[in-house]
Amino acid sequence: MAGSGKAHLRTDAENLLQVEDLTVEFPIGKDRVVYAVSGISFDIRKGETLGLVGESGCGKSTTGKAILQLPRPTSGSVKLRGQELTELEGQELRAKRTDLQMIFQDPISSLNPRRRIGEVVGEPLRVWDSGSDEEHWEKISAMLDAVGLDPDVARYKHPHEFSGGQCQRISIARALVMEPDLIICDEPVSALDVSVQAQILNMLEDLKIKYGLTLVFIAHDLAVVKNISDRVAVMYLGKMCELSESDELYANPAHPYTNLLMESTPVPDPLAVIDDSMLSEGDLPSPMNPPSGCRFRTRCHLADEICERAEPQMQRINDNHYVACHHPLVDVAEVEVAVGN
């Protein structure tokens, strides 16, 4: 199946991660397949945060795990600092994964309940670092302190003695202790209260500046993604719909699905007038039998014959804004003329 194009890729040496034509399929039985991710491409530069946003089942989390080769992509390329991860196997792949870490959605279940926090955070060092116990504790202590926890108090406690927000801080400390090149945040605040979400997001921003972190931030909450991301990629049913710098995307959504997500965000005003002109029609299609052409066409009020027949490719709205749509909400031709194309 054709991808959504590569016009949005930046082909230069500054890319820390480059993903091309990533496809992940899960066979079910003898003749059925779940098309979880279908030929998406994107890149991330050092120190950048890429937000992956979309409704449940769009392939966000599968994309994040496929970068780690868990699961292995069905096809496509994943390069970290120019090294092809899909070609690595065994001990070589295990060693390379120390440069990639993940913060999981459920902070409590991601921590071993039988181990003390000092052991949980220090486990990567015990496996991969040849330093002494004293040197390991210095690193563990520094990471716990960086995420706002008292190292001497947390060291001997178990995960059940901490709140959800504190457990997420511990998970972040564990991800940081190996000083990875890239951290994949898989909906790290969705299981937390709103006030705790703000604390974790602010902490991630501070840590990003302090340690020069590069993040893939996966979420379905557009407000959360906007606050932390430099660029945002919108996914729908395994495909990439739109990619842009954060402020530009939220100010000028070009894909009907992106606009629908924006209109679906609750407004904290009981007197606000609800605009139902963009309400989506129909149910979410099955990833085992995705629609032909544009996958969003069965729910789009702008869909016509070309949307059924041909899959839209990424096209440029401006220097840093791309959309895959036959009927974008902005006039691509006029914008391209305006920017000199």
C-alpha cells in the first residue's frame, strides 16, 4: 500500500532519528491482518520534541514501540544517528536500545512492585554500566533529585508507597539514568489528574532544557501536545494526515481530521456555543479493512470520488507545514506561490 509521501522529510545531517515508510501489520488467523501503521515517514532533530496525536487506535503507540523494534516493523526504515535499527539483532540490538528509552502510559504497572526504587532506577546501570556501586548511586541520586524526589527517602521504598504522579517521576528518572539519545513518552500523563499532568509536563520541559532531551511525545489530548511539542504529527488509522510546527498547526489546521480534533477539544466556558458543522459522520473504520484512497473519507464531509480512488500524498502548505489531503482547508496553490514555489 502506498505511503503518504516524503515531501515533509528533512534530508540533512541534523536528523537524530529518521523513519521512512514504517509499516506494522499484525496477522490474525490465516487470512486476516490488522494494518496498525501503514507507510508513515518522519524525522526528529537533536533537542526536538515531536508530538504524535490522534484518537485511540490510530497507531501512535505502535509507532513508538516500532522505533524500539518492539514489535519489529513489517517493513520500512528506522535510523538512529544514521544507523539502521531494523538490521540489528541479538546483543547488538539490546545494546543499541540503551540509546532509546520509553516512558509508559501506566506509571504504576511499569514498575516492579517487589523492588525498591533505588533498584528500579538503577537496574539499567547494573546491567550495562561497569561503574562501582557508589558511582551508580551518585547517578541514581542525581536522577531522582532531578525529577523532584528525595533520593535518600525514595531509595528504600517500594512503588506502592508512592502516588501515580510520583511513580511517573520515578519512571522518568529510570529513563534518564542511561542518558539516552531519544525518549519515547507513550501517553505519560493520560492516567494522571489534571493538576499532576501540569507538574509532569513542566518537569519534562525543565529536564529537556537541562539535559538536551529529544522526545517523541504520544498523546490524544491536543492541549497537552501543544504545550510540550516543537512539531506535531497527526495520525489517523495508521496514516499521517498532517505535520507542522506546533503553533502553526493549532492556528491553521489544514486537514479536516485535524480541524475535527481541534473542534472536539472542550472549552472551559459553560456559555460557549458548540460548532457542530464539523461533526464526524459514521463509525471509525476497522484497521483490518481500511477504506481505499483517503482513509478519513468515510467520515469526511468534503470527500468525493478522488478521495475514494487515490490516496493523498503530503504536500507543502508553507516551509514547515505539510498535509496529506485532496481538499485541504487552505489553498495550497496560493500559499506555494506566496512562498516562491
